[in-house]
Amino acid sequence: MSLIKLIKKLPKTELHLHIEGSLEPSLMWALASKHGVSLPFDSVEAIEAAYQFEDLQSFLDLYYQGADVLRDEDDFYQLMMAYLTRCYEDNVVHAEIMFDPQTHTSRGVGFDVFMPAFQRAMDEAKQKWGMSVYLIMSFLRHLPEKDAIETLTQARAYYPMIKAVGLDSSELGNPPEKFVKVFAAARALGFKCVAHAGEEGPPEYIWQALDLLRVDRIDHGVRSIEDETLMKRLKDEGIPLTVCPQSNIKLCVFDHMKEHNILELLDDDLCVTVNADDPSYFGGYLNDNYRALMTHLAMDEIQLVKLVKNSFIASFLPPEEKNSWLRKIDLLVAGQ
Ligand code: HPA
Ligand code: ZN
């Protein structure tokens, strides 16, 4: 089987995906007109043309502006359903999806609007396609820790729907140490923990995420390569990195896909995974990201299978489910 076919055929998980970042320009346009929200663009094409970024902040400015069209329950249902449909098409059998409550509560759109919508779409995807979905509630790191603590409290009625907490938004100047208390509280409540670190920020932020926030996974983490001791720690403890290749190119973390370090990290035996981050803004869903590694980094079959297996190993699925998917992958690869 060709590598392209194998990318499509292998069951996969996606572990680093912001649901607000899957808002396609066409849906943004439709919801803006539904709610009478004025956008600074005069067509869907003009929205697409604006997706040129020089760094994380230039992207976040557009991303928060785009999320403003999400107003009622049906908007959030459509958003989640559109992404889960893409999962089905890409053979993503399990997804761990981040959402940013503060992006919505700050506009007067509360948990009672978006959580039932997410649940409805997740139930439908489970029923139609057998897909499993976990939610990761992410705190916005450019805001004070007290706002994150308030968000954790506001979410109380929905704790059973939430698997983990995360940390996203503007990394530089907002180190993990700012959020020690809220992560300790989340851990005490039984949530898994993840944090964006080492996307634009230095290796020191990854150390802090590990030592102070005690995270189970690092989102991005590509800058760990600058610190040999950190690389050893990640490897020895099997701490996964959820790497997002196309995101890193769009946000100029690397100048070109040919310079991306994901396969070096993989060949160094780190548990790296492939993810889309914000697919609508960065020009590709999960399989597009795998294909980019094949085209620009000459990823081979062994590396592909390792990356896909890592996506299950790094997930928060129960061990029996992980093992069952890993066995299916082995059978599929052996029988192709
Ligand atoms: N980094 C930080 N915050 C984010 C991102 C990202 O890639 N996407 C959405 N919020
Ligand atoms: Zn991200």
C-alpha cells in the first residue's frame, strides 16, 4: 500500500485540536450573517486571504475575533459536528479536543450554551461512527490566574464531561508558574493536565509545566530540542509531545516544513504525535499534516506507524482500549 493510502487507512487519534480553531471561514460567514455580527471582511475569500501570520499573537488576534460569531447552542453544535465529520473522513477514531471557555464567558456566552452543544455532537458521532471524544478545558494564559480559578468553579456542573485541563493563548511572558494553584486544584479534582509549552517559549517553560503544573503531556514542545537534559527527561518519563507541524510553519516557528524537527524528536525516541492545532486557520486537518511530513521530510512507513501508535499511547484512553487499537494497527500494517 502506498504511504498516502496508509495515512488514510490507519486508525488515528488527534490530541491537540482547539475546537474554536476548526471554525471554517464559510461557517464564520454564515453565523455572522445569522447573528448580524459585522466582520472586517467582505467575503469568505477575504477571510481566507487574511490567514497570513507572523507569530502566535498575530494568529490569536484573528482567532478570538472569529470566535465572536459563536453565540447560541446550535452554533457550537455545528462547529463540533463539522470537526467530528472531518475526523470520520480522516479515520480519526478518538479525539481529545480543547475548548476555551473564557473566550465565550467573557462575551456573556456561558457553559450552559456550549457544553450541551458539544455533548449533542459527541453523542451523535459516537452513535453514528463509534467515535470517542474527550474534552480538555483550556485556560487562557494571558489572563490572570484568578480568572482561570473562576472558570474551573463555573464548570462544576460539567466536570463529568471534562477529561483534562490545559493552558493556551499567548505563551511568551505568561510562564506556567503563573498557574500553579489552578492546576493543583484541577489535579485534586481528578483531571488530567496538559499545557502548551515550548512553542514560542523557551525550554524553561517546559520544565515549569512538568515540575510545577505536573502535566501529563506537553502541547507543542518543539523547543525541547535546545536542552539535552530536558530531552532525556521527556524520553525517560515517556512524556508525550503533541506536535502540530502545519501550525508551526504558519506561525513561523520554523521557516519551512523541511526544517521541522518532528522526525528528529521521534528518532530520538520521544513520544511525539502529529496534530492539526487550528486546522481552519493553518490550512490542514490531521491527514494533511501527516502528508506534509511525507512530502517535505521524507517520512517513511516505519516513522508513520510509530507516530500513529504514539497518538494512542499518548492519549487518555484506558489501557485496554489503547492496546486494542495498537493490535489493530499491527494487523493492518502486517496484512497490507
Ligand atoms: N498556541 C497557543 N494558544 C492557542 C493555539 C496555539 O497554537 N491555538 C489556539 N490557542
Ligand atoms: Zn494549540
